[in-house]
Amino acid sequence: MSEGRAFVQTLQQLGEPLYMCQPPTGYHQTADAWVSAGGLVTRMNFATRLVSGNMPGVTLPANPPPAQELALRIGSPEFQRH
């Protein structure tokens, strides 16, 4: 992340401004503290912008070559269980 303004603005829109939580335990994890129709739409829009590469200042890593991806999958703990 080269510039975090868009990310920080989104956190503020979600009611969770970066480093501004008053209690040292962090933001509440109960639904009534963060669930709302507007919050859900904002989260969905944020996720869409992030994964589509439309978040200013954020660049996603390139996809690994197919052979490397296959090797990582075969060597993963999840694959080893089967």
C-alpha cells in the first residue's frame, strides 16, 4: 500500500476510524455495534474496489505462474489431509 487515504476514509465511513477506538480492547465484535444496511453496502463496495484493483494507492500482487500455484496447492496442509 503506497497511499492509505482511501483505505482510512473507508474505515471512517464504516465507523471504525483507524487508531481511534477509545477502549484498549478494540471495537466491539457484537452485531449491534457494526451491522447496518449502509455499513453492509459500504463493506461490499470496499471489497469490490479492493479486489478489482480500483483502490487508490493499493496494488495487488501478480498471480503466480500456474506451475508455482499448483506446487503451492499440492504442498499445502489442506491438500496433505486428503
